[in-house]
Amino acid sequence: MAVSSSFRLFICRCRRLLELSLEMVNRPFTESEYVVTKFYQHVLALAFAIKEINENIKILPNITLGFHIHDSYSDVRMTYCTTLDLLFKSQQFVPNYRCDTQKTFIAVIGGLGYETSFHMAKILDLYKIPQVLPLSVCNDYCQPGYRKEKKEGEIFCCYDCATCIEGKISNQKDMDDCINCPEDQYPSKDRDHCIPKMISFLSYKEPLGISLTSAAICCSLITVSVFGTFIKYRDTPIAKANNRDVTYILLISLLLCFLCSFLFLGKPRKETCFLRQSTFSIIFSVAVSCVLAKTITVIVAFMATKPGSNMRKWMGKRLTNSIVISCTLIQVGICMVWLRTSPPFPAFDMQSLSREIVAECNEGSIFYIVLGYMGLLSIISLTVAFLARKLPDRFNEAKFISFSMLIFCSVWISFVPTYLSTKGKYMVAVEIFSILASSAGLLTCIFCPKCYVILLKPEMNKKEHLTSRKH
């Protein structure tokens, strides 16, 4: 049986395209080149099969097969349009006119992908036209969760089924490659569909949030009790010693430190993101500057006792107030620049955890300047307190301040590696714990010895007793 010249020309073009594709084997394929080459291989296989059937009179005697090839463009709309063109335009171009022999549809071969065949079937079923799906004779379909993997030394339609790698899925049969889930979803256990990620943040209702909330409330109540004790016994020597006003400011700032931890709990909002780090840094700067002022006051008071010393003019509230105000104003200025230029805002971290979306506050890079200043102020306070630790016993508050700043700095030095090694809501928990622990260290080391004397040893809370103590 003769084959038309146009058919032979089509075969030659398909062969040439296949030859060109084989010439590219020595270099890596791009994704588009791989798909195009694969389609040409399928077209050439179809054309070869039709040619063999038509040339062998024993297979289909007195019947000549033909075919139409249409492109779906991997698009749903175009798949529908192409299917309609196949049904109507390929039969006759002019109504009630036919200039060739009758062409009858036997079947339609579906697309390589499941989606294309599915959309074609919607229309073909209406006209009772059967659809043949391409199926390898070497193996069954690869199920969802698997991808096709070429068998070495076998023809292109024979393949193995390989499990999708970690982080990818295949949600259809016979997929050439696995795909990534959207950022807000993660693969299922069988890697055949995507599951929405849960939004994660440190809540008041979970056990960790309840524990931190309870600790903050307890520390706040203890601070209020200490403050009430100093107010009640404000005229006693211990309460008046080393600038009573700075003592009050320190206690109030510690109370606010405990309370500001509540800004870190709950889902981050625009208001809490704007306030929490700036409030925390300013309040802590006030507390540390008060500790620095009290330490410097101890040193100046000791130096003023030496004969002929000029340090007496620095005695009084002016020095301590100047230290507290100036150190705090620097931090306030840095925070104002930070909040004006690049204020913190709520954000979602979809990369850190595979199955959760972390709701967090994006503080920006200027926040590290705020932390740097607070760290510098803490180191200065620790250094000054350490140098003053060996002053005579009647000025021994420096020893307690030195120990409290040692605890304070130890907590925040430990905070850095711990914070960087945790993820999600536990990062917030680490920061809250550091705030509570460092504040509790200052409160305990500085004020517990004084409260012990005020409440349990009132005979020691006398001016005569304090001035009579010697080194």
C-alpha cells in the first residue's frame, strides 16, 4: 500500500528533529528542551506505528489509518479549544461540502499528562468517542507520591517509579517529576498532597506561656512588696542610704521589666511589635543606669572620706540623677531613630520550620544597635562594680551590686547562643526567660539583704550601727 509524499515528508521531519535532539545528549538538557524532545519522540513513535500498520495488508486489510496531531499548550482553555477543533474543524472546513473521502474517528489518544486527558474526556464522552491513554507496556503507572525514573538501557517508555525526595510531592499518576509545595504548606507523609502549615506563636494558654506568665506575675508582686517596704521604712538609714530616689527608680524600672514581658506573649500585632523591644530596651537602660549610678555614688562617697579630697563637691543627688538621665536619653534617642526610620512590623517566617508558620516581629537591623548600647552599658556597670567590690564594709553595697551585675551579664551572654540555636516560638520564650531572670537577679542581690535587715534585724537599721562598722 502506497504512502503519500506528504506523509513521507512528515516522517523525515520527525526523524530530523529526533536526530537534532540526540545531538544534544552530550550537554545538559534544559527543562523545556527535555519536554520538547520527549514530545518529538512520541510523535515519531506514532508516525512509525501508523506507517507500519498501513504498509502491512495483513494487519488492517482495506483500511488506511491517519492521524491528526493537536497541541494543548499545557493549558486548560487551550485543551478544550483543541478538542473542539479536533471534533469539528478536522472533519470539514465548509458546511455541507466534502471534497475528500470520509474520515471517521476511531479513537483519540490522550495527552501525556493526566490533566490534559481529563479535560479532553469531558468533551469526548459527550460524543461517545473513546480515548486511549498512553501506557507503557513495561510497567504500570507511577502512583501519586512517586515520579518516573528512566531505566538504563531500556526504551524511553519503560521507567521505574522513584519516591519523591524530602520536601516534594506528586499528586497525580505518572508524573515526570515531583513538585514543591507552596510556602504555606508542607508535604504529607506519603508525599502525595500538601497540608496547610499551622501558624505558631507563644500563647498565654499553652503550658510554656502559662509558666512564663505566672513567673512574671510572681516577680511583679515581689517587686511591689519590696517597694512598699521601702516606702514604709523610707526614713530608716538603709532606705535613705545611697540616694533613696534612685532606689525608687530602680524598683519601678524592675517592676516594668517584669511587666513588659507580657508584650512578647500572644500573636504579634502591629502595636505589640512597635512597643515591645523599644519598651524593653529603654526600661532596661533605666535599670542598668540606676545600678551604675549607685555604684559610682559608693566610689565617690569612699573617695570623699579621704583627707583633702575634692570629691565632696560631687556628693549628692546631682551626680546620680545626671548619670541616670544621660544614659537613658541616649537609648531613647536610638529608639526614636529606629522607630522613625524602620519600625518593627509583624511578619511570617515560613522557612525556619517545615510544618509551621512562625508569626514574629521583624525588628530590622537598627535593633542590633539598641542591643549593642544596652550591652555596653551593662559591661560598664559590671566593670565599675567589680572595681568597687573591696571597699570597706560600711559601703558594702558595691559587693551586692557587683554580684547582681555578674548574674545580669551572665544571663544575657548565655542568651545569645541559646537564642540563635532555637526556632519559632521558643526564641520568644528564651527572651522572656532572660528578661525575668536578669531582672530577678538585680532584685534579689541588691534588695534582699536590705529587706532582711529592715524586717528581721531592725536593730542593725540604725545610723549608729552603720557608722560604727569597720572593715
